[in-house]
Amino acid sequence: MENTLIDRFEPKFDSSGLLTAVAVDSASGAVRMVAFMDREALAKTRETGLAHFHSRSRGALWLKGETSGNTLQVEEILVDCDQDAVVLRCRPQGPTCHTGAESCFFRKLDGDRLIPAED
């Protein structure tokens, strides 16, 4: 399969003006959270180096950790082949999940039950 290099960044936002953003711990590779970015959040993330997202519930821009102090310092942004999703390789400053867990993915599916995921 031939690898086509596209050198122009042209993000493809969905009909709601969003793209999926997966935050990954740059040291461990663990998935920390999944959120959405609009143009403003993407621009602010690129400008500041801190992860910003679009809050669908509030309909507004939010800086991850703006109230908790648990920010995500973005070291690298990977863009998928369709340019409709990004992976943010981050250095987390504390827990990522609003529950206080290191990651939002602290449970796994066991049949029809959610049980703690092992590290």
C-alpha cells in the first residue's frame, strides 16, 4: 500500500463543528480521556500548549484543569488519515478524570457489569 503524504493541515469537523480528541499520556501511552474540539479549542491548544476542548453540555470552550489545576500539557498532536480526529500526546498534571481517577478509563466491561480495570 502506498503511503500518501499530505502536508497541509485541513481538519474535517463534523456537522456540529467538532472533531474527536483522544488525550494520551506521553510517558506511559495510557489513554487518559476522550473529548471534542471545535476550531477555537484546537487553535487555543496549539497557541498555549495546554489542552482545550469544547464542552458539549455547556456549549463553550474549556481549558482542561481550569478549576482543578489538573491540566494536560500537549507535547504533540497526531492527526488521523481523514483529519477528523486527533491524538494529543500529553504530560498530565494530576488526575485526568473528574472523579479523581488518573484516567477516565478506569473500568472495564465484564459481561454486563463494569469492574475496575487493572493497571
